[in-house]
Amino acid sequence: MGSTRDEWLVSGSNESKSIVNPIRDIVDGRKLEQNPEKDLISLSLGDPTVFGNLPIHEAIKQAVKDAVDTGVCNGYGPAQGLVKARQAVADYYSTPEAPLTTDVNETMQPYNWF
């Protein structure tokens, strides 16, 4: 059921076509060899999977597929994240010395204009 399309036929807006990003030109043009004595740590912005160093676990892929199939999760979620996801992260990383909660305080809502 997946797409086999190599190229999308969607053209960008005139504004997006006029944007110049010199950093992107420099980075995309670099061809560097990894030091065989060191592990690669990509500090790139954007897609962290570009270099293949962040494979997505099959359970995560399946959970995303299942969520899309429900039709409930096909739009934007809240900016601070879904409560269920925040709770899962808090449960996983919380320790007695550094407890985490799902509370969203004012520092986490810098653009709360509503």
C-alpha cells in the first residue's frame, strides 16, 4: 500500500523558491569521510535519519500506522504534546531524584495567545 513514487509533482510557492540558504548549500556540498577510530555523532538539523544513524524501531512504525488508521490522529496535536505521550515520557525518564510530571507550566507555553 506504500508509495513507490520517486518524485512528488508538487511545486513550491514563488516565495519558497526565492529563499536562499547559504548554509544548506555548504552542508549539502560537503563530502566527508568518517574517522574509522570514532563513532559518528550527527549534529545536523532537520531530519535525523539522513545518515542512517537513527533507525526507527518497528514498534514505533506500527504505532504510527495504527494511529493513522484510526482517523483520530491525522491532524496537528497540541504544541506542548499529547498528554498520553508526555505521561509515557515522564514515566520512562522520571527518577526519585528528578521526578518528571506532565504539567505544562507557563515556561512551556511561550506562544499561548488564546
